[in-house]
Amino acid sequence: NSLNGKEKGKAILTLVNPANDKLNTGLKKTYNFDNISSIQNDQLFTNPKMIEAAIINRQNKCIKLEDGNEWYVEIYSTPATLLICGGGHIANSLAPLAYNLNFNVWITDDRKEFANNNRFPNAERIVNDLPENALKSLPVTENTYIIIATRGHRYDLVATQAAVSTDAKYIGLVGSMRKAILVFEELLKEGVSEDRVKSIRSPVGLDLRGRSPDEIAVSIVAEMLMIREGGSGLPMTMPDNIWTKITNKTNNLLAESKIK
């Protein structure tokens, strides 16, 4: 599978808050994605694994190391690609959402009436071929997200079989738990590793209880965004400890005003 490969890009590390005068603010280090392991040999970092993890997960973030130095990790890479296997209702709802979130969108379906420029005007690539052939011919990288939503179990299975042999870090299979179990069992029988099978997201998406194609598409793209940005997927409600401080402060102010 020579067209499958590694994502091109780099990470720039900037020292934003040095612990002492030995290093200057603004010091920069650059690491290419294909040479991340070299960071382990850099004497600048007391805990290089924290930096390495941020780069591997493609996260822009500040990291304070054990020596007190604080580094900002900034990722530079090509936009992530969403490859949808199947041009049906869910693909029709999912493609524009992903496009608006800066994913390159690729569609593959052997039926031209389902995969064409009229149905998917924002698609960068449209491949009219069987999923297993399309996945072998397309340049899938670690920065590719694959969603499998074909027209039947047989096509879902062969698409998933082809997807797990790529470098894609995200593979999602649309469908029921029962379908996922059948596909997973078949993959394990074929010798696909447990870790790789377990990494497949199926049923795909965050648990939003949606049923329509549009609702399912929102749950899928929300999960993709969570993976891309390193989020938790949890509600961003006010933490209890902060809420307690707010109410205590307000109650104290009210009590003081009554005394006056």
C-alpha cells in the first residue's frame, strides 16, 4: 500500500516562560513529524514524553515541565481529510459540516448517481469505485478520518477491512452495535490486532441520541472535532468548586449589604 504514508508537517516549540536566566524567552525548537523521536535526546527537556505526546496528538498547547520551563507547542500540518465511504443520506449531511470545519472532504461510492459534484459540491475528491479499491488508491495518512457508511453490511465489512490496513488514526463505522460486533468478529478472525479493531469507533459519534441523518452527522463531526482538537467531549458547565466560590461570594456580599 505504497500510497498510504505519514502525515507531513512540523511542530515548533517556543519557550514562553523560562524558569531561570539560563534560557531566553522566545527560544525555539523545530521537529518534523517524521523525526519526533529525536526529541528524547534533547537535553532541553526534563520530560520530553509530555512534549512528544502533544506533538503526536497534534495539540497546540502550553506545557510546563518539571524544571519549571514552560513551552508552547504549535502544530503546522495540512488540514485533516475526511474520507466518507458511501454517498448516501449521512454522507450528504456530514460532508458540508466537515468542510465548514476545515476538513478536506473525499467521497467514494461506486454509484455515480450517489457520488458526484452535484451532491457533493465541496468535495475535493470523488472516486466512483468500490470502497476497497478506493482505499487502496487514495493517499491515506495519519491525518485522515475515515467514515464508513455504505449501503449494506457486505460493503461495510470490505471497507472496514481496507481501512484498518491504512495509517488513518480515526475510523468510524456507522450502524448498530450488532453490526459493529459482526464486523469486529470478522476482523479478529482475519488476524487484525485487537488494538486496531478496538480503535474503530462504532457505533460512531458522541452520544447525542440523534436519529436523523443530520443529527447523526452532528454527533460524528463532534467526535472528529474532539479528536482533532484534543477535547474531552464533556459539557463545559461551571465546575462545582468554581460555582461554590461564586455563591459564597454573592452570599457574603448580600449579607454585608444587609448589615449596612
